[in-house]
Amino acid sequence: MESSSNEFLRGTLKTIVLKMLAERGRMYGYEITQSVKERTQGQIALTFGALYPVLHKLEQEGMLLTESEEVDGRLRKYYSLTPQGTETAERKVSEFERFVEAMRSLLKPQPKLTVGH
């Protein structure tokens, strides 16, 4: 994604992660990045440097549970939502949808008002 879009992404990372986990149940970091990339046709590419701090913060806030599992001789950390995380995901997605609708209203071309003399 273009660098100017990074500021939009920063403000929505938590919502994106919560939404992905709400839909998929349990995911590991790389799986989250690939799923976001696929669903946005490459328009949003999460870096691990951006993703993992968000995952750790959500875990500290009690939104995520983690499980480590050995896969092909390597330890893989899976994330899933707690009940609080599920509620927060629903709320944040709803708030973001309202924000997007408000932005659409702002960005729609408006007819110019003519001032009578």
C-alpha cells in the first residue's frame, strides 16, 4: 500500500485483526497477513512489524488468547478471541462502518450553492 495510506492503516489495524479472528476463529500471524492481502487484492499488505505489536497489545488488553503448537518442527503461535475480544470486534467493526459511511457522505460531490444578489 502507498505510504500515504499507511496512516489510514495504522488507525484500523486493531479492527482488521479483530475482524479476521472473529471470522476465522484461530489464526497465526503469517496467516493473518496473507488473508488480508488476498481479501484486499494486495491493496493492504500488513508487515510483521506492524502486526505483532497489535497482536501483543490485544493480548495484554484481554482480547486474545494464544496457543503454541508445533508445526513441521517449529513452534507456531495461534491467536483467537476471548469473549471480550468478540464483543470488541463487533463494536469496532460497527463503528468503522459508520465512519466509512460518514466519509462517503463527505466525499460525494455536492452541488454548488449559488448566492442570490
